[in-house]
Amino acid sequence: MTKYAFLSDEWVAEARAIRAEYADRTPPVGVPVRMNQIIRNVPFGDGVIHAHLDTSSGLIDLESGHLDDPDLTITVDYDTAKALLVGGDMSVAMQAFMSGRIKVDGDIGKLLGMQGGGVFAAGGDGIAGEVAQRLLDITE
């Protein structure tokens, strides 16, 4: 299987294709959140990626660019973002937050509400776990 650098154009294209495969089978996400993300220290491009996560429709929408009027904005380094979004390791989130590697501007309660489910929890149950595992499989 071909692997791509996390958040590279190729990775994003493959992640979109995986998401499209599961679009009609993905269970609703329990915590509605509109979160902008600023990812620093990216090892390619200009070193910064602006993205967003929106679950307000009940489904996961993870895309490039920023939302208008987000609930919160997080600023995080590339390695931490990869551990969270691909690895689904919420303990990394707490450690990163406590050490200042994650900066939160806005409704931190929305972020805390996400920690129970690993929106992207590889090895998890059902469709969400399957999608997360496929994302893990394509990631260098």
C-alpha cells in the first residue's frame, strides 16, 4: 500500500477518497464542533497548514482552510496533530496541552467533549475505527 506524508496533498486526496467510500455508512458524531486548526512545523510547503474540523452536521468534515465563526481554534505542531488525528491518542492531547504544544482560543469545552471518542480512533469499533485504521495505513 502506498503511504503518504501526513497532510500532504496526496494524503489529503486519499483521505477524501476514503471518507467518500464511507459517506453513507458513517454514524453521526456525538459532539458538534466547528474547529479551525493551525498546524505548525510542517516538514513541507511553507511549514504551516490551515485546516478545519466541522462535526455540526453530525458527520466528520476535515478539510483545508478555515471556517467563519468557529467554536475554537487550536494551534498545534505537526507531530502532535499527526498523533491526534491519525493515531487517535487522546493522552497525547492532554500531555501536549499541559506542556503548551497545543494552544486553544475559544470554547475549550468543545475540545474536551471530543476526548471520549477518538473521532479518529484506530482500532476502535465499527465504521469509525475502520476509517481511522485506513487513514493510519496510508500515513508515513
